[in-house]
Amino acid sequence: MGSEPFIAVRKLKKTFHTHEGALEVLKGIDLEIDRGDIYGIIGFSGAGKSTLLRCLNRLESPDSGTVTIGDVEITALDKTSLNGHRQKVGMIFQQFNLFDSRTVYRNVSFPLEVAGIPKARIRTRVEEILELVELTDKINCHPGQLSGGQKQRVGIARALANQPDVLLSDEATSALDPQTTFSILELLKDINRKLGLTIVLVTHELEVIKYACTKMAVIQDGVIIEKGDVRSVFLNPKSETSKQFIKINDEFLKDFVVEEGGGI
Amino acid sequence: MNELLVLLIAPTLQTLYMIFASTLFSLILGFPLGVLLCVTDSGGIAPRPSLNNAVGRVVNVLRSFPFIILMILVFPLSRIIVGTSIGTTASIVPLSIAAAPFVARIIESALKEVDPGCIQAARAMGSSNRQIILKVLIPEALPSLVAGVTTTIINLIGYSAMAGAIGGGGLGDLAVRYGYQRFRTDVMIVSVIVILVLVELVQLTGSRIGKRLLVKR
């Protein structure tokens, strides 16, 4: 194994108690993500991928197991230190979850206000980050005046404002059309390159993984059934689900092989 | 005509005074209760089911009292707070107490309309519950909150007409004493018209503020 991975998930378990009884969503997940990875987690709906992601910033509390980011054991933090830690983990969402009552500027400044950063520094930081996502001209708009792609750019700017070490993406492109999806993924790759940010993204779209990720894991019924380099999983899927996923996307797998597999 | 105007001035001012003061106090009492009810709900940001239940019960009990009975029941309290149990100022006590639980429920339901996704985003950014309440729940719910306060004021205009029963004065009292007891139908009609205009003005202002808040989104 060598050195410890940046993000380590060990034996993570989570059961939801619903009216219809107990539902075991995560059945002992082990996962390791290195610094600078764009790590994709894919699965059919209900596989537990969002729950897994939400355990990384403890929006969901696991029943057992540990999550460690850097040298902080997230699962052991008390409420105050958890909030401090969350300020250093950005998150973006499928439905963007912007604050309608706030302008673009004040959406992006929100995490900085929460972290208690002085006003003068907030201004420069917000302007800087809006430039990065190319939304400087929308600074005084309200979310209602923006397109889906622009909203997600605001979401990304907001998630990055406080200079996090990790960005969590919960189906962030699933509500967008294909073209916008690619421009958002391009932005994420760009940020990953420029800032060396570790990105963990959850999706049900294989294209997203193919386009943006360096490593991937396939999750089914609360278990990780396959993980590794995107290329090796794609070219040599071992599990039924992975094969199924790739069969569904047979057409583009072909161009994946042509594009990436030139040397094979 | 002149006599009518003179008759109207004092009761109108009394009504305005009662409405303004009781709106203020019912908000001071009801707003925190509404926040508490929203926050401690099982789906809220700090679930405390038993506390929520207890507060909810008290609010419901207070809301189900007929106002005329409540006015008499709070006599001792009015005496402690304002020194007397009759008169315009004294009537502000029962008015505020009657409206507070109503305000609490209206604030609660306005805050519950806030998109859970926004609350989750705020939580993911490391906000404390206090920050979520002040920076997310209240600002995001502001248009509904304004609509709720508007409804509260209009209800209070209606209630304040009953304050005459404890010597509170106001337009309702004028309508009853002159219009009904002295057969001055003209006074009755004019008082009702003034009340109507008040309601209309409040509604118009409330709607306009609400609309302006929404346009900005």
C-alpha cells in the first residue's frame, strides 16, 4: 500500500430506518482516494452512491466505520470541529441549491461569511473566484436570472470560495443538457489542474466518468464491486454491473477504445 | 358631516394605536416561537420532538380560545403589565396574546417552505444552526413572512373592533355605541368604511412589498 491515501473510507455502514423497515444502504464500504484525483463513483439509482458521498462531510452520519481526510478522522469530530472541517470541503448539487434571496455575489460570499472572514478580503476573493468560473458579468444577478449551467457555475464558485481541499459533487451535471454538462466538467478538470483540488463525484452517467475522472468505483446495493483506473475498469470490467453499464453505453465505449486505446 | 369627522378622529387613532402596538408585541412573542417550532420539528435543523410537541400544544390551546373570553381571562395580567384592565392600552395585552400563537404558526409555516436543498447546502458549508436561521431560513422565507405579517395585521384590525367590550375604544366600539345603541346608522356605516379602508391599505402595502421582494429574485 505504501503511504496512506488522502481520503480513506473504512468499513463504512449505514442503515436507514423507514416506515417499511430497515434499509441497509452502505454495507461496509472501503475506498481510498489520492490527493489530486478526480474520483468518480457510479451506480444505478438507489445503489447508495449519494449516501456514501454525504458521509464524507457527514451530512449523513454512518452507523459504523471511519472516514479520514488528510489526517482528520471525520467520523470522530464533534459538532463544532465538524463545522470547521466542512468549511474546507466544498459541495455542489444536482439542483444547485443556490440562495434565491441572494445575488450571485452574496451566494459566493456565503461560505466566507460563515467562516468569519473579514469583509474586505471577502470582496477580493469573490471577484477572483467569479473570474475563474467566468461569471464576473453576472455578479449582481439573482439565481432566477441565470441558466442552469450558469447556476452550477455559481454553485462551483460558492463551493470553492473558501479554498477547500476537497470538492464533493452530487450528480452536479444530471440536471444539465449534454453540452452544458461538458462545459461544467471541463471547468472541474480545469480547477483540478489549476488548484490541485481533489474531486469526488457521484453520477449515474458513464459519460461523465469517462470524460472527467482519473479513477472510478462501481457501487451496487451498498457494496463497491469494482474500483481502479477508469481505463482498466472500462476496458476490462470484471463485475456484471460494470459490464451492464458499459454494454448500455456500448456505442461510446467503441470510441473510448479508439480514442484512448490507440496503443493497444 | 363635520360632526361625523370629529367623532371619527379619536377612535381611528385608538384603532391605529392598538393595531400597531399589538402587531409589534405579537411579533416579539410569536416570531421566536415560530422559529422554535420550525427548527425543533422532526424534519427541522435541530429536532427536539418533545419540546416541539409541548410548545405546539400551548400554541394550539391559546389559538382555540374565543377572543372575547380571552380578553376577560387576561384581566389580571393586563393589570400587572399596564396597571389597569380597561381602556385602549389595556386591550393591547389580550390582542397581543391572541395574535402571538397565530403569528407563531404563520412564521413556522413560512420558514418550512424554504427549500431543504438550500439548508443542506448551508450545512455542507459548515454553518451553525444560528447561521442557518439568520442567513438562510429568514431571508429565504422573507416574501412569505411579509405575507404572514400582513394577514396578522388584518386579523388584528378585526379583533381590535371587539376591544370596545373592555372600554378599549376604537372604530368597532364607535360603530356599536353610536350606530347600534343610538341608532346612528350613518356613524356605523362610516366606521365600517374606515375599517375597510384600513384593511385594504394594509393588504395593498403587504402585497406590494412581497412583490418587490420576489421581483428581485
